Amino acid sequence: MTNRVTAVAALLGALLQATVATALRAQAADGASRFALLDSTRIHYQSYGQGTAALVLIHGWTCNLDNWRDQIPDLAKRSRVIAIDLPGHGQSDKPQLTYSMDLFARGVTAVLRDAGVQRAVLVGHSMGTPVARQFYRKYPERTLGLVAVDGPLQPFFDQQRMDGLLASLRSADYQNVGAGMLASMASPATTAEMKQRIRASFLNTPQHVVVSAMEGLADSTIWGPDQIKVPVLVIAAGSRSYPPDIEQRSRAIAPQLEFQMWEGVGHFLMMEQPKRFNDAVIAFLDKNGLLKR
């Protein structure tokens, strides 16, 4: 009898804790800093709006959620929006860990759990695309759609080039190497202010995260031919060195593909052309009946 009473009390306590947490989420101001826990690592995020379905914004390598500042106001009019600092990035904790795409996907899951989100459309810029794809692999039933923002469904570089890049990032000169690589992805539309934000975010990322996250992109297991069976929007920058058959190769992985190649933009195209980008994402959601209010 005592054991039964204890179990009931524990259950009631857990239910009360969950109710209080839900109430606190509802009361929190839009855009306020929040932290989810993945094991003992705090993951920073911001939430806008309410609901159990959301548009989730996932930044790229060594970046942070500030990259999406010009997306949030427009997109939040359409649906709930959650912007995440991946583990090791932005205001999230940066412990000595292996920063694999699987770890990042688990980080996204921890945020969605904390935010009370059950299903999502994931928008991934650059490295955020394989993060979103890994989340889909783990939780296909929770994934409504994906948006790849100049991010790959296939490897960035061949193995020889990746090995050379990793050797440079492991060196004492890694800051100049990484900042230079990011600067090379700019276009004439990338303003000085944008370049400074991108550079500052890179310099705020510790070397062990810089290297480990790039090693995660070199992991061949994340580039399998397994298909994505939800709607996918790919927006690619025409200034990048994509193979001529990139649309066909992408469609082999994502049969429900909408493919757009934008000319005159650099890698950070959502920063350079925010209205065009926001309109494209909203049109994709509307076309596929996703995240209806």
C-alpha cells in the first residue's frame, strides 16, 4: 500500500511539474532566451508564437540563430517559429564533445521537447541541412517538411579536399582559415555588416567545435542514399560550384522536391535577400498545406 501511495504521489508531482512548465512556456515573451537540456549541455533557443507544430530554423557551421533575424518577423506571422543555437554555437554550451550531425539532431529534439513542439518543418542553412536530414532519419513521423538553404543533400567536398581543410582547421592559424573560407562565400550583395556578423560568430566558436563539426560533415554515414519522403524545398546559390545535374541528384534523394537556383546571391542568401527568401518559404508551406494555423 505504501509503495502504491508513493507511486501515485510521484506521478502527481510529475504531472504538476509538466503543467507548470507548460504554463511558463505560454507566459514567456516571444523571443526571450530559453535553454533546453541535452544531457548536461544547455541549448539556447528562441520561440515565437504558440502551438505544437513549428517552423524550426537551424543555422550553419560556426554560425548562430542571429542569422535568421530578418526571417523571424515575417515567418512568425505564418506559424510558430523556433530559432536554435546548435550545441557548441551561439549562446549554447560548448563542452568538449563530438559535434556530430547526430548530436546536433538530438539537440534539436531537446529544444522541441522543451518547447512542447510535436511536429516541425525544419529549415537548415548550410550544415543545418544535414542536421535537419539527420533529424528526419531519427524522427520521420515528427518531420512535416525540410527546407535546404544552400545546404547539401550530398557531400560538400571530396575526401582529399576535406582532409586538407581539416588539417588547416586543426592548426594554430585556424581562425584565419575559417574566417577566410566564410568570406569567400560572400557575394556583392553581402554587406559589410553581414560579413562582420558572420565573422564574429565564427570567432566566438571554440576551435574544438570548429574542427569537430567539420569532422561531422566528413562522416560518410550521413550521406546515404536513403530517401526523404516529405516535401523538400532546395534554394541554392548560383554562385556556388554545384554540378550541372544537382537538381536531378537532389531529386533522387527527395522525390517531393521543389528546386530553386538563385543567381546573384552568395552562401548567406537569406540574409542578402530576406523578403524573397521569406516569400519562398511561405509559398512552399502554403503549396504543401504545412503548418496551417
